[in-house]
Amino acid sequence: MNIKDTLAAEAAEAEARQDEPPGRMHRARRTGNTNHVYTVRMPVDRLAELRNMAEESGEQPSALMRRWVLERLDAERAHQPDLTDVRRTLTDALHTLDRISNSRSA
């Protein structure tokens, strides 16, 4: 991990703990997965809405956004068709077209 990644991980950890009272130092946990920090621009009124929703759910705004993005990515992945099913459907359709074509030729 280079210094840029280390600083990004420390910044994310600090952001996640920004509302906690000062106390022990916390270090970013090393889970083996590399994380990257992205900046998201949002209208001020929507950011206030996000903060309110996060507070109601007992989460930090950044954690709530991260959860929403990961949930959406999982949902998008779940909607991708299985290529085996697509191939089977296309093969069946081609066989049907061949039968129709052969019956018209006869």
C-alpha cells in the first residue's frame, strides 16, 4: 500500500468517526481489500437530507452513501442475465425458425 492509499484510508476512517467524542486513537483496519476514496458533489439541500437520514438510521453520512452504492451495485449485478440461459433461448428460437422455414418450403 502506498502513502496515498494509506492517507485515503486514514481519511475515510476519520470521516466515519467525526461525530465521536475525542478519545483513543483508531487505526484503519487492514482487511486485505483495497479501498479508494471518491469525492461526490451534492446539492446542499440534498446533503442536509442525507445527513438527516443518516442520523435517523444511526449511521454516518459516508457510511450510508457507501451502503447505498454497494446495494445498488449488487442489485445491478443480480439483474444481469445468465449467458447460458440466453444462449439456450437463442438456440431454441433458431430451431423454431428453422422448423417454420422448412415447413413453408415443403
